Amino acid sequence: MFDPNKYRKDFPMLRNGIKMQGHPLVWLDNASTTFKTDSVISTISDYYSFYTSNSHRGDYDLCFKVDSEIEKTRDVVASFIGAKAQEIVFTSGTTNSLNLVAFGYASKYLKKGDEILLTEAEHASNVLPWYKVREMTGASVNFIPLTKEGRLTVENVKKSITANTKIVSIAQVTNVLGYIVPIKEIAALCHRNNIILVVDGAQSVPHLPVDVQDLDCDFLAFSGHKLCGPTGIGVLYGKYSLLQKMDPFMTGGGMNAKFDMCGDASFLEPPMRFEAGTQNIEGILGLKAAVEYVSKIGMSNIETYETELRKYAVDRILKTGNATIYNPDAEAGIITFNIKDVFAQDAATFLNSKGIACRSGQHCAKILMDFLGTVATVRASFYFYTTKEDVDALVDAIAHGKEFLDAYF
Amino acid sequence: MPTFEISPQMMREIIMDHYQNPRHKGKPAMPEKYQVMHASSTNCIDDFDVYLLSVDGLVKDAMFDGVACTISTASTDILCDRLIGLDFEKAKYLIEQYMAMIAEKPFDEEVLDEALAFRNTGKQAARIHCATMAWSTMEEMIEKEEKK
């Protein structure tokens, strides 16, 4: 039996008696960020307290240590997602990773008449970089239709693919609806049609086992801060042959092999080619501690627990009769809902007044019209340290939703 | 002269009344006669247009239209209520007093009337912006009119 309390003691934000509006903090905004473990915090602090130095070609011991810790992180991240170390590029986060693929790969190889396929449930960071590619290359951006519930099916991908499709870029778990997308089948379908598959793993990698060899995706982007790691650090996984074909998004120190003032420059091989400038060293080291922490718990244990907790929450919320849930059958620990007759933003403020952190949001207009039938929703999102008591606090607040103006009195 | 005491229950009722039955929400029949300005924020969902019709330094009509939360809808509707009929000097004074109240500074209760219902907005810091968005937009529009 999975016990979240076993882990809560490792998180200062969960054991320090933090209060919000006079109530014990109930953190249900894990899809936006997660809390950090002692090990992550002390790893960062140790770097600054005991071995601060820059990475790359240091001739002294401290720098050698930093370099080897960075490469150890690459190994740890690689084995976490079933990749090779040379296929792991450190970025500032998912957004940076997706932009790197868009600018470094797509803008180089796509041309007028080519097509990029996305879905209408994508996060802005998996839409806007492709709009830039469209602007730069003349390629078109089209959307794969979702089912009535907002699910992406292999069938719909198959129907959308044309002879011009060159890239499919989709989230493995969408940030609003929380469905798990059948990436493996979609990858096989894409490859039969010579299409590159880019996967936004921001909401999947922290919550379920992801093995890039098994999935056979071409690129995978994710962030450290959504898996207990620091902010400002993320990963782009790419098949090595693709990374080799890809241009750097930024040039400068740390990524060139040599250059001269006549304008000649040669770049290092991946992944270093994509890591120009002084890296987010504390972030990289913190990411290692985070990945080690969640790996020790076990990603399938995390997934199983979150699915169970989600069922418990959906049942209890629906029992109040005071809320609409827009994704009752989704798999991931993301529940998108509205309290009856309360505007999403007012509901989120009311939850704040009870110490509960949830996020209200207005989503892509098309998704709203087609699937949600509302202009805005509230999102509660879980992690392995979320307890039934956290869910109970949410349920209790929802049951009292009509008192939402009490937040001010 | 003491103003009447406004109880939390009355404040709730004022806010809910203007949220559920806003008097000034919608597009004006002749929008070309109005000055219009967009009010939105990256911190919240609120996203609406504010309309101002003025003649010779006098507010003839004020309206708003779009998506807004309870605090933002009700505070904007009450703003429109209070503004109509005021000259620009009085209008700016009203807005100034309201802003002072929200910022929890001394203010002139007399002019605010129903807008006093928002005096606790500071309790929910994230909603301060919602309670003031239309007010600062309207102030900007009045200043623009004055420069014409």
C-alpha cells in the first residue's frame, strides 16, 4: 500500500507547517510545479557551499568535480528515460526544449508545402514555436481532431496524416484534460510515413514510466521543476542521428570546437553543441537529486497511486453534487472542474481562502467550445505526496462553494 | 457626518447583485460614439472592453463587455453606476478614493457608496487587480478625453 506520508517528511514545504490564509497549505497545483526534497535543496546548496566553479575544461579539481557531476546527471537522466547519455541535452525547461526542436531542426529542414500536425489540446509551448516555424519556412500547421471527450486516438492521427506531413508534435499527457496518449502506436504510425514525432513530456515524465526506446519517439521534452527538481532546468531527448542533424539555437562558449576571426567556426557534437554559455549548474545537479528521488519511489508506483487518488477524488467531488468535472475518465492526476454557479477565478480565490492552491484558467478557445462548453475551469493536480486528506479539504470546499464570497469577509 | 454602517452581509449582497444583474454590461448601441479601451491581465482570466461616452467633460454613459470574475464584474458595474453624470474632476476624485480604499489607505467614504463593498479586497491579494482593472482603465480614458 502506497503511503504518501512516507515521503512528505522529505519536503520542507510539506513538513514546515506552511499556512495560507490561516489554513494548513493544501497543494493541488502540481501540474504547474512541485515541491523540492531536502536532497534537491542540499545538493544545490552544497554546490555553492563546497565546490563552486564553472564547468568545461577546468584545469583544477573543483571544476573537474563539477564536470563529472554534470556528466553523472546526464547518465542518471538517460537511464531514467531509457536513453543514451549523449542523447540528453540540458535546457531551461520544456518550452526551451520544444523551441530548440522547432528552431534547430524544423526551421532548417521544413519548406513550403510541408505540414506540422498538433492537437487542439496542446499547451502554448507546443503550439507557438510551430507557428514561428510556419512563419520562417512557409510550412502549414494543422490540428488533429480529438474525440468528443478530448482524447487523441491513433485513428484520428491516421486520418489527419497527409503526404506532406513532416512533423507530429503532441503531449503525452495534456495539461488540461490529463488523458494519456498512446505514443508508442502513434510513433510507429509516424515512422511508417517518414514523420518525426516530437513528444511534450512535461506532464507525463514526472508521473509515469517513460522509456524513449520503447515509445520510439524522436524527441521528448520535459522540465525538472515538475518532478521535484529546481526551476530553470529541463531536458531535450533526441535520437542521436537527429541531434547530429540539428542546428544550435544559441551559439557561444562551451559549444564550439574552434573558431577564428575569419568567420570560420566548428561546433561540438551533441549534446554539447546545444549547451552554449555557462549552464544552469545548480539546476543540473538538483535535477539529478530529483530524478534519483522519484526513481527510488518507482515511476509505476507513482502512476498507480495517482490513478487511485484520482478515482477517489472524482467520486467524492461528484457526490457533493456541486461541481462539474470535465475529464472524469482521464488517467492522469489532473482534475478539471467548475464549482456549480461559481466562475472559475472566484472558485480558485475561494479555495485560496481555505488554504487550497488550485489554478483557474482560460483555455484555448477551440477546446472550450468543443469539449468543455465553458470559458474557464479550475484545475486540481496531484503528485505522489498528495494525500486523501488534501482531496477531502478540496471536496469540503467544493461542497460549500456557494459561500465563495466568504473569501473576502 | 458619519456614513451608514455597511455590514459584511450587505457587502456580499451588493457584490452578488451587480455580478448577477449587471446594469452596464454589454456593447453600446452606437459604439462609434464611445471611447473604448481593452482591459486584460496576465494574472487573471478577466478580459473585457470598457466604454466611455462623454460630452463637454461630463460622463454621459459608461459600459463594459467581456469575460470577468465576480469581483471584476461587480466593481466595474458599480464604477459605471457611480460615474454616469459626473464631470471629469469628480470622476477622477471618485476613482482616486476607490484606489486609496483598495490600497488600505485613508479615503473619502462619502463618494464611494456601493463601491465600499470592495474594501476587503486586499484579503485576497490576487484579486486586487480584478477590483481595480476597469477603474484604472477608466481613469486613463478620462485623461485621454481631457487632452482632446
